Amino acid sequence: MSELRTLAARFPHKIQLGLVGVAWLALFHWLGNSTFGYVATPSLFRWVYPLYDANPDDGIGLLAPLVTLWLIYHHRDRLNRITPEPWAPALALVAVGLILHLVGYRVQQGRISLAGCIVGFFGLTGMLWGREWMRQTRYPFALLAFCIPVSVYLAPFTFHLRVFVARVASSFCIDVLQMHLLRRGTEVFSMTASGLPRFQFEVAAACSGIRSLTAVMLLTLVYGYLFFESPTRRLVLFIAAPLLAVVGNIIRLITVFVVGEALGQKAGATIETGFGFVTFCGVTVGGVLLLGRFLRERAPEPVSQPATLPE
């Protein structure tokens, strides 16, 4: 707590930022939503919360602000070294945020308004605390992009990903494990020798990898920010996120098919619903850690000083 008080003491205009920030958020609460559909409210925040609650793919938006605050706190030593001062050019970001909100309000697209809220709030902090503050916190603030629910626009991509995951997992079981499976699109069947069904599973949207992809993308961004300074290494981690998420779900499906073949539909369904967390931790998180170890930035070796001869 003493570190927090020390950090807070170094940043001026806290009351002004609080008042301006509350006014900014009030704008989006009272005049944030022009789409009165399933949720009849003028509040942008009341409009977006049911989207988080209804779709776990978008629910990570509730976690993103906490991650942003934690990253800013984690790098408090860097913030202690800057000299905060007002910076007028940051008003340009506030203007961009207002324009985005006006466009989103006009065309009834709350996601555009939500992007404007994030951009404008970042501009407000820079307006009072300066360019160096914005430079040091731009990465954590960028993670607030996960607050924008976009899963509804990923449905076509998700379907093709479901077919791909089902094809790879079933092909492995057929060609390598010699299992008798039949795949039709996203459905996978197993028949007994007498022609009776042993199990039937459909690769749902959650099994395509898109849900864990969102979490792994956030994980790789946070991991890269904490342990790497090189933008290239951070980018490599971020690009690896989709592959790790898909591989994790392929392994999960293979396990479901093997258990279903051996123990029946009920046992396979238990693995399908309960094995996701194990796969996520074992394959995706483990893959991120292994890749991070491979990309580890090594400290430069000390330059040896030439020996001095006595005079």
C-alpha cells in the first residue's frame, strides 16, 4: 500500500481526472446506446453486459480491465521514473473517441461506441499525465480491446474451424489408432460391428478452439509484456496463440473419441465437458511457457576488461 501511495503522490490532477473520467463514463451510460432491442437501455454498459453473460467467448471482456490495472501496477517502478505533466496533443485521442461514439450511435453499433470509450479514456489520462505516461501504458490499455464482443462476427470462421478440428481428430483416430469412425461435417460417429451406434459427438463451437483462442491470445499478450522487451518475440508468441488453441482442442477431441470408443457415450461426454480445463492448462498454457522459454531474452555477457600490468 505504501508503494501505491507513493505512486499516487507523484501523479498530479487526480481529482480532475476523476471528475473528467466520471463525466466521460456518464456520457456512455446515459447516451451510449441507441439500439433498443433485447435490452431497452440508453446505457452502453448495460447493453454490453448481457453479451458477456450470454456468450463465454465474449465473457473475457469482464476480465480485461482487471488485467490492465494489474499490469499497470506491476510496472509501477517504470511509472515512478517518469515526470507526469499535461500534454495537450492527447486531446486528439479524446476527439477520436467522440467521433467513434457518434458514428456508433448513429449507425446503432455499440461495439464502435465501446471502442470510442476506450480510446477516449486513454486520451484523457494522457491529457493530464503526459506523453511518457501514454507510452508506458499503451500496451496494457490496448488489452481493453478484449472488452469489445466480436464472437457474433466470427461464426463463419468458427464453422470452418469446427470442420477442420473434427477432420484432423477423426483422421488421427482412424489412420493411427485404427478406430472405426464416420465423420459427417462436424458430427463424428462410432458404430459397433453389428451396426449399432456406440457414440455420437458433434464438434460444437466451443470445441473449435475459438473460446480457448480468446483466452490464449490474452495470455500470450500478457506473458509477452511481462517477460519480453522485443516486439518480435512478443509477436511470435501472439501468432502462436491460434495454433496452440487448435492443437489443444484436437487433443481434447481425440481423448473424447478414445474414451467414447472404450467406455461408451456417457463416459465420452464426461470427458468432453470436464477435460477442457485440463487440455487448456496442459497443452495451451504449457505450450506458451515452453515457447517463452525458447524465446527467452538472454542478458548480454559482461565484457572482460584487459588486465592492467603493474608499473
